[in-house]
Amino acid sequence: MEQLQAKHRQEQKDLQARVTQKKKSATKKTRKGVNDECTELERQMKERHALELAQISGQAGSNPDSLITNESSSDPASAQGVVNSSGPEYQRATLSVSPVNIKAEQPKKPNRQKARLARRAAEQEYMISQAAEEAQGLPDLRQKEIDDMRTHYAPKGLTEHEIRSDGHCLYAAIADQLTTQARGLLPKIPLSRLDGIPEPSSPAYRIARSVTAAYIQEYADDFIPFLEEPLDQYVRKIRDTGEWGGHLELLALAKAYDVNINVLQSSGQIEKIESGADETRSTLWLSYYHHNFGLGEHYNSLRPAE
């Protein structure tokens, strides 16, 4: 019985889907005919389900017109084809052929948002895989830049000292150059704003940062035209954060320490930052990379080769 009822439920769902599809595709001219056809399909299914339920209950004979007649009964009235409406057999048969509730379960609507997210994730995964395949065919820019840089600093009698790539690399590289040349980390020109300079035991890059910030603040008129934010905010970033340094900071360092700074690139180009016209000043050498390290642009220190 349970298997038959499950079969009936599935047939009801299938018919409901067919009916829904037919009604959706109907036009104004064909709508009445389609509705009549759907009604007839539902009626036929009800009768067939009622018959099957009666048969499995043992109440149906070989003749569908005598579903509720028990020919084997000893009741004379039954033998003559008359049904005893008060008997239990009639009551069971009547219950067996009662109309079936064919309220079909409505099919669940697809979740469009989930479908969009799944489609987008698949597209992104495809793009990532395509990018990875394309990257395999590209030259190793990092290794090429390292090799090119070596061909330019080695003939100058220099060797590269690698600086940690953490946002402080410019200041750490300058500090390494000053220490290597025994110039010390205190500035060579007086600065009135060095009250907050770190202790000598502080990291060398931190002292170089403080000197840079003090010089820019002391000679603000030379730097304000090139700033895109208020001076106090710019100076605070140099002194207290891991903000990267660039040309303005190199200029401030060259002036504060009274040195010239040469920045070598892998192309062989040398960017020179001079603190004055005196050619006797010491020169600090840095190497500058575009692709070599995880954070992108990076500075290393170029020491004299031993």
C-alpha cells in the first residue's frame, strides 16, 4: 500500500508539472481547450488511482463496474446484484473509492542568488586558472632583475647586502650605508626638531626615519609644494609607521646627513640625489628593484666588495 501511495504522489506531481506547463504555453485562443484537457487528465488520474486502491484492498473484481459487489457473499440480496448498504463490506469499499486528494506539491523555485554566486565562482576559478597558465609562459621578471642588477654593480666594485622587505627598506638601507662607512646615524646639520629621536639602542631604520621626519618639518617650505596631504600628517607617517619612502625622503636624508646618494636600477640607470655641489662628499649606494620582493618596490644596500 505504501509503495502504491508513493507512486500516486509521484504521478500527481508529474501531472501537476505537465498541467502547469500546458497552461503557461496556452494562448487566448487555446486556453479553454487546454483547461478542459487538463481537467480531463486530472479526472482520469483520480479514477485510475481509486481503482488501484480498491484492487489492492481486495475489493475490486475482474469487472471494474462491480467494484463494491462481493459475489462470494452468502447474502441473497448480494447474489442478485443488490448491495447491502449497511454492511461492513459496502462501507470498506466506499472508503476505498473515495475521492483522492491530488493536491500536488508545488515544485521549489530555483534560488537565483545561489545560482548567480555559483556561476560567478566558476568564472573566477576559470580566470585564475587561465592567468596561472599564462604566467607559466612569461619570463621570470624577478630573476631577470636580479641578474641584470648584478651585471651593473659588480663592475663598480660593489656587492649587495639584502635588506628585509617590510616597508622600512629605504631607511634600513641608508642606515646600513652610514654604519658601513662609519658615519654614524646622527645628522650632520643641526635640527631643532630632534627632541623625539629614538635612543641609540633603537633599530637603525627607526633613527633614520626620525631624522627624515625632523628635516622635512624643519625645512617644510622645500617640501610642502610636493605633498598631497597636510605636513603634520605626512611627517607622522614617516616617523611612526611603516610607510614606504621615495624620492622626497631620499632628498631629506641626503641633506640631513650631508651625503650624496646613488640609486642603481637594473637597467643600469643611476639616480643621483646630491646634497650640494661639493664633490668630496661621501656617496651612499642603493639598489632599487621593481619586481624582486613580495611588497613590490624595494631597496637594498650596495657595500664595497671585499
